[in-house]
Amino acid sequence: MTLPRFSLPLVLAVAAISLGAAEAAPGETVPGQNAPATQIPFGFTLGDAQQPTTSHVGKLGSDIAFPPGTFDGALGGLTSTVPITGKLAIPPADGYFVAFRFMVTTGRVEIVPDGDASGTATVHTGKDKDCKATQTNICADTDVTAKVFIKLSDVKVDGRPLDVGPDCRTAQPAAVTIKALVPISLPAPPVKVTSTFTTPPFAGCVGHEDVSRLLTGLVSGPGNTFVSDLTLRCFSTGCKQP
């Protein structure tokens, strides 16, 4: 079969364009070379007045109920497994504990994020198939870790103030990992998520004296839980940009 006359010039022209792009001068942008990754914003609400976010302190056998919080972030696409990042914001809460089974202890507990939470999300589709549990058209299996410092203030023991200073918090951040199937399309019902984590030792709890070791002995250790109802607030449209 005889090839059309323009085939060879066309091939040479395409080759020349490709070669020119490959040999772009230093600092010159090649089309598509540094294209930004897909970033689809989303927003979840954590807990509400009826079902607050709670943290169970294993050593003390007590629960802390937090006011509603937020998790705002971005999903790196809607196919297969993609990166996910987000900012966790949970208001402080007042805790009530019974230390040594007889000593009433109260205090202000604050969750301080150590940077953004990050992880991966495997996207699924099908309201009657993979997303049946979330009752949505699109959902995702998430594996996200948030690193947070736990800060204490306004501590009282048997009604008497215990001076812990202004910088009483865990020496290292606790790693709270959430693995759950969550909705990423609206409307969507709340999804309960649970994580078990270890509270690191405390440091900087210095008022009249250093009580870091005392608080470490009372609170720090494994077997703590984080439980929250996640409600999808927005996805793409109307969400904060990451």
C-alpha cells in the first residue's frame, strides 16, 4: 500500500516537536511537566451535641467529651488510591477524673495538632455495591494519621488548684490513626470512627514545682480511644480550599 505523501513530513514534524520539548533550555517549562496534582477539597464535622467526640483515658477509666470539631482537607483525585491531607480542629474540653480511685481531679484538655494529618484514600463507587455501608454513590477507605499534642491546664485535685504552668503537654505528639469507610458524596449519613492510641509522657508541667512525672504516671500509656461521628459537610463545591 502506498503511503500518503504527507505522512513522512508529518512524522518528522511530530518528532521535531517532541525533541524540542525534551531538549528545552534549563529553567524552561515543558508543557505538562509540573502540572499541579488534583486537589479536591472536602469538609467533615466531628461529633455534635447528641453524639460528641469522646476520648477514653485508659489509666483513669474516664471519658472526655469534646465540643463539635472539624476536619478540612483535600483528596488527590477520585480514582484508585490517592493521597489525603487535612487540618484537624477540636475545641478544648473540661475533663473529670478520679485518680487512685478516690481523688477527684478536673482539668482543661486541649488537642493541639502537630502539622496536617495525612494518609491515603482508596476510592470506590456504587451505592448498592462498595458504598452500600455509607449509602452514597462515592466513598473511600481511608487510612489517615493525625499527630497531636495533649495539653493540660486549670488542673484541680480535690478542688484545690495544681499549678502545672502554661506549657504542660505531652513531650511528643500522640499518633491517632483513623481507618474507616467514609462517604465522599452528598447527602451522607454520619459514620462512626474509632482509634486506639498511646498517650506519651508529659513535659513542661512546671508551676511551683515540676509535676510532669506525676501527670505521666496518672495519664500516660496505651489503651486510650478516640471515638467520633464524622458527618460530611461539603465535598468540592462550597468547601475551603486546601
